[in-house]
Amino acid sequence: MNNMIFGKNPVTLQFEKSRTVKKLDKFVLKSFIGPLILTFFIVLIILILQFLWMYVDELAGKGLEIGVVAELLFQFSLSFVPMALPLAILLASLMTFGNMGEYSELTALKSSGIPLRRIMSPLVILIAFICVISFFFSNNVLPYSNRQARTLLYDIRRKRPDINLQAGTFNNDIDGFSIKITSKDPATNRLDKIYIYDHRLNKGNTDVIYADSGYMKVTQDETALSMVLYNGYSYSEMPEQDPGRPEKKYPFRRDIFKEQTLVVSLSGFDLERTEIDLFKSNSAMKNISQLTHDIDSMNKRYIRRVDDLFKEYTTSLLYNERYIPGDNQWSQEEALPPDKLAFSAKILYDSLSLLEKRTVMSKAIGDIKSASNFLSAQNEILHNDVKFIKRFEVNWNKKFTLAIA
């Protein structure tokens, strides 16, 4: 009754406290989300720039369209998301509580009786939600984007660079041709003093074309290169008519032209897209269930291979039947009792003649070398199998560690 007369009732106090807590949660989340988005894209851009720095030599000079480059960067940016998120969350958390401490907001909240863990609770819930999303992204979206990115990068690597004729140097970008020009006018695309060596027959410099000037352009369907040559000569060495005669003659043919058009195929200069299933067996292109199945299959195959190796080694190298005498059936009366049996390798070896000793030693050394070579080769195979299994296990663990990080 006194509370209702002189102050606020408990229901009102509880309601106002609830409103204050909701405003606090909104304030903390609002202070965190802005830096999170900013730092996430900054880290993502840094990772993309690092990727460009690594592969700039393979991308430059290929004449790639903007759409192809944009697709490549987009696919690889998706693969960088699990790495960018932990750094973005860390930096955003430092920025959020750093700003709250700088402007004494954190001090005011703690002085009002709100504990630090209550202030951080909305961020903990949000980050846990981000972890779940990151895991599903790594498990479902990332394998497909990795497959797309690696396939596109593989196609770009296979694409031949664009033809770039430099004055004073031979250019061998076109299969079967070696081209040299003395000067080039970029404005009109005019070429002067053109030398073209035709090597399509693989007979050396037997066919040569020289032109005083010319122009080079790609056909409309972009499948061939057309070179229009003016005021030149073409030289071709002809096969000898009678190669058996003692006096060798080397005939040749010379043609003079005022205008000649040379069309060359540009196969290999276009970007040929490959099916995305090319890299589907790679561990980075699989989800959790696929990795689990593959790891289990590889472990079983590894155990089976070890068992087969042991059987092969023991049957072929240790217990070879050709070393056991054929007459090895003894009657029970002729055999010695087990307690009287004694074996000494030294006594057995000393009982042999010198020739037999040499034969035994040579055979033993040969068997040891054979066994050593066999085990070394099998050890290399097993070592590669273990490395392959570990690579799959690492990618399996990455699905969880990058999300939890």
C-alpha cells in the first residue's frame, strides 16, 4: 500500500526495467552491427587483394571479360567468408566495447547495477547465431562455390594469352607461326616491315613471308585472325626432284604480291568452360556427410592394404616354400621330443662348405635388399594414403573450427 502511495508499484517497476533492458540490448547490438559489417567487408577485400596478388600473373594478358573476372572474384569471395567472419567479429567486438569505454557508456551501465555479462549477452546470442549460419554456409554453400571458383580458375589458366605484337621481337603466340614487326601504330593498328615464318610443316624456316606493311584484325566470330599484307614477297623452299643425284640442288619459289590476306585460326585463345564436376573429388568440394563417408572408406581401404601388405610380405619373402626341403615328412618314432630339440644358426652355418657359405650369404643379402626395396616402396604408398586421409580430416574439422572461431 505504501509503495502504491509514495512510489511506483512493483508491476510498473518491472515493466520499466524490462523496457530499459530491451533498450540496452538494442543499443549494444546497434553499436556492434555497424562495425561488424564494416570490418567484414574490409577483411574480405584484403583477402581478395591477396588472391589477386597471388594469381595476377595468370590473369594478366588473357583478355578476360569483365563478367568473367567479376564471377571469379565473387566465387572466391564466397570461399573467403568463413575466414573473414572470425576476424570481423573480433575487430567489431574490440571497436564496440572500446567506444563504449571511451565515452564512459560502459561505466554508466555498470554503475546502474547492470553486470558486464548482461551487457555482453546480446552479443553472445548474436555471435552464436552467426556461428550456426557460418557452419551451414561452410557445409552447403562453400563446396559448390569452391568447385565453381576452382573450375573457372582452371579454365583461365588453360586460356592462351592475347596476341601482343611488340616491335623488334618475334612473337610465337600463334601455333605454327613466328611473327616479327619493325613498328606498330596503335591508333590505326598499322604494322610495318612484317616477317612471318610459317612452321606448320615443322621443317624449319622453309616458308617465309615479308610485307612492307599490313593490318591485323580478328574476324567477327572471333575464331580467326586476319592479316592483310601489302607489297611483299613469299619464299618457299621446294622439295628436290631427284634426291639421288650427287650434285644437290635446292630449288625455291618466290611470289610477289601487292596485297595478300593471311587467315590464321585462333583456337585456344577463347575461354572454354569446363564442367564443374572436374574437381568434385577434391576434399574442399565436399560437405560433412560426403567427407565422413570418404574418410570411412579410405580408412577401411588403408587397413585392407596393410593386411594385404603383411600377407604378401610373409608369403613371398619370409616363408618361401622353395627353401623348405621336399622330404620333410618324418614319422613320430624318428622325430625327437620337443625338449631335446636344439637349433643353432652358427653350428648350421659352420657345417656348410665354403661354396655353400658364399651361396647362403649372397642369397641372404639379395633377400634383404629385395625386402628393403619392397618395404620402402610400400611405405611410400602407405605414407601417401595417410596424407590423403589427413587432408580430408582437416577439411572435415574446418567445417566446425571456422564456424566456432
